[in-house]
Amino acid sequence: MMKIPFSPPDIGQAEIDAVVNTMKTSWITTGPKTEELTQRIASICHTQYAVCMNSATACHEMAMRLLGIGEGDEVIAPAYTYSASASVVDHIGAKLVLVDIEKGTYHIDYDAVANAITPRTKAIVPVDLGGVLCDYDRLRLIVESKKDMFTPKNKIQSAIGRVAIVADGAHSLLAKRADGKCAGELGDFTSFSFHAVKNITTAEGGALTWREIDGIDSAKMKKDLMLLACHGQDRNFKPEGEKPFWEYDIEFLGYKHNMTDILASVGLAQLDRADEIMSKRRRIFKRYDDALMGIEGVNIVDHFNSIGSSCHLYMVNFQGKGEDFRNEFMDRLLAEGVTANVHYKPLPMHTAYKNIGFDIKDFPNAYDMYKNEVTLPSYSLMTDEQVDYVIDCFKRIYSSMI
């Protein structure tokens, strides 16, 4: 029997050497490596700038704070996602509005989004679940059609002139559509995760990218985001007259979300290997597709179409089987040494979201997908032999249960 973990990080000698080299310099917190990583991310995403922070959640929240979203405002997010997509709305004092996903998909219900927009709506949070890009063109048409009811609260909101699309791209770095557009340039803002289980990791960390906004200085926006992420401290403060060299200013009461050069060094080494990592992931997904596509009652996500995908999660859905079937299937896989997972338990099923008034009964599509979903192990360190073993276990267990 093989032991197949769910998603161990792909860390090799290059990453170890990069960290050691950084540790030998005078910069181990935020410094030149972090800046180099931000420039690499911006280049990959076809954006002018990026900012790296200590998590995708921090990036997501700082984007909303930059937009001036707060008390009295509403933010729309899907019920089918991880908590980080939605919890930041509570952190900034705005009202979270959850909508269902489209029936038979893992993406936000676009018609429900259109119906949920009110004069208080300031942002929509589409989630690229599993690495498959949302339909950003459709979302942009929706928010443009509702711009007459939009009332801006700050200069950036005014320049955008409509509800902002603040994308949760935690799974989708390196995803690209057939037209060449990449994750990171499709939403008004996009947050990425470099958590240990992600395709590209820094152990912990994240990055924020944004589209150019007419009338807004992107260089200043980058500076403002960096200030937000590090106490509002301006290290280049130059007051009038002669001052000591150590002088600095706290421009506003900011937060503590900066990335370190140690973590950035890991990310840079990972990006040097990105083509290799992504090639391996695509190969694994293709092998799963070839083996599982066409099995009656088994639905899989299409990662190889014009929409674009980073091949982050290999999600399988058992048509009409239910939680008991799914859970027993996962238990049997584990007994064979294969660790699978579930992505995700919808937010209204969690205590925190129940306590603020959400009920899973109001999100039938999300519950239907969740109760039948299982995510198979997929990571760039997997060998063909391991993939074949997972496939064999899957087919054997599934056929014995139906």
C-alpha cells in the first residue's frame, strides 16, 4: 500500500539555497528580495505594479481598505468558498452579502450577483475556485449595467465609477485565458496566496495586483498599500529643515502585513521553476481526466478550456450521491493510504456565519456541490506511479459502492 499525502510543498535545494543566501545578508525582513518578487508577480500578471504581503487575506483586506469600503457598505461574495474571501468584509465593518453559486458549477451565480447589487454595494468578490478563472467579462458587464446606482466614497471608487471587482485569486496564479489575459489583470484588484499548499509557495504569503485606473497614480497606490501593510510608516519622510537621519513619519494608523525577504526568497526560487511545476501539475490533471472522464455519475472540472486554469485543485463531484456516500468514499481512500480533501464546506454551514444570520437552506446549489465533492491529491512531486495508484483506488472503491 502506498501513502499518498494530499498536497506537500515542492521545496528543493534551490529554495533552501535561496533562503540561506538571504540569511547571510543584512536583509531578512522586507527588503530587496520582496521588491524583486513584487516585480516578478506584476510581470507575470501583466500589471504595472504588485505588492507582496504576509497572506492573501491581508492583500484582500488592504484592497478593500484602500477602496474606502466600511460601515454602511455591502460586499457580495459566494457562499461556496473559504472563509478568507468573506471574513475581511466583517473586519472592515461592511455588511457581507452572500449569494449562491451557479447550479452545477463552483463559480458565483452571476444572475444572483446582478440581483444582489444595491446602492450600498461597493465590491464583488469572485473566487477562482480550484484555479479556474471566473467569467470576468460577464462580471464587468453586470457592474457596468448597475453603475447608475453607484455612489462613490473616495477618489479611487470615483475613478472606477462602479462596483469594484475584488477577485479572490488565491488558487489562480499562473492561470491564463485563451486570449492571453492572465489572472491578476482581470479583476480591478486580485489577491493571490503563496500558502504552503499553493502551486507557488513562500510558506506563508500573498500578493495583490490591480488594473490601471484612469486618473489614479498606480505608483502612489503601491506606496499607499505598502504603508497600509506596515503601520503607515513612511521611511522616506523628509520634513522641512535639518532632521536626524533616523527620522520617520507615521502617516496613519496602519497594519502589520509586510512580507519578509526570507519568504520572498522562497517565492523567487519557486518562480524560477514555475514552468516545470506547472507542467507537472497539468500532466497529473490530464492523467486524471483520461482515467475518470466518462465514468457514469462522476463529474470533473474542465481545466483545459479557453477559460483558463492554474490546475490547483482536482475536484470530483459524485452526481446525486450525498454526504454519507462522499464521506465513506474518502474514508475508504484513506484506508488505502490516499489522503483526499473537501473544497469547501459552504460558509453558511459554519458557526461564525450562522451567528450572523446565514442559513445553508438559502444556498441549495452550494450545498448540492459540497455534499458530493471530493478533491484528489495533486502536487508537482507526484510520480506517475502514485497517480496511477490513486486512479486505481478511485475506480475500485467507486465501483464497489455504486
